Amino acid sequence: MTMSNGLNDCSTQIRDYVARNLLFSDKGFLYGDDASFLEEGIIDSMGIIELVSFVESQFGISVADRELIPDNFDSVNKLNAYIQSKLS
């Protein structure tokens, strides 16, 4: 798998998870990949906990408390970049 395919695969999985489990939408993720999860009201504090659990189980990575910052978890693109950095 190439890096760009890995990026696309992670983004798709993130969008699907957020749409189904946090937005409860069967229409998919209707925001841009740079949309702020917090500013757009997509995810609340409980949603962040669910998202961390998803990331850890889906991608087999450990998220340290110090890594729970908006730069890592506040949009599809930011989360995707974070996951890729942990996998590389």
C-alpha cells in the first residue's frame, strides 16, 4: 500500500465512523475534511473519547493524554495526519 492510499483509506474510515457513530447519519459525512469537529458541533467531549477508542482499536495505535489536542483530533485531515505519523 502506498502512502497516498493509506491516507485515503484512513480518511474514509474516519469519515464513515464519525458519520455513523457520532452524527448518526446514513447519508455520510457531509462536511469538508478540514471542518473543525468542535467548532461545527460534530463532536462533543464524549465524542472525543469515542473517537480515541475508535482510533486505537481500528489502527492499532496508542493515544497518549498529551496527544489529545485539537492539532491531532479536530478534523478528518488533522486526525488522518496524526494517525499516519503514528503508523510511520
